[in-house]
Amino acid sequence: MQEGKVGREISISDLKRNFTQKFPDSPLTPVLLYEPDTMSEDDLIAKTGTWLAFLQRKRSL
């Protein structure tokens, strides 16, 4: 992030609630629940890549 630039906060509350309702036994569920309810755009982009890689790895096992 550029110095002086303030990133917008994004709520992931709906994502957490919907994912955990649809996939309560997913290994990603506790990971998502551990995340804060809001995060910066940059954090969301970075974490989304990690979450997707985690799901892809679990699918290939």
C-alpha cells in the first residue's frame, strides 16, 4: 500500500456466515471464523488467494 493511502475496510461477515452455513464441515470454516469481520482491501485480496489455495489443496488430496 502506498504511504498516506488509506485502504477501504471490507466486511466479510456475510461471507463467513454464508460459507459456514453451506459448508459447516469444511476445513476452511474455522479459518474463516478466526478472521476479523472487517479487513482492508489489500488484506482481503491476499487472504483470498490463500483461502483458494487451501481449498484447492484439500480437493486434490
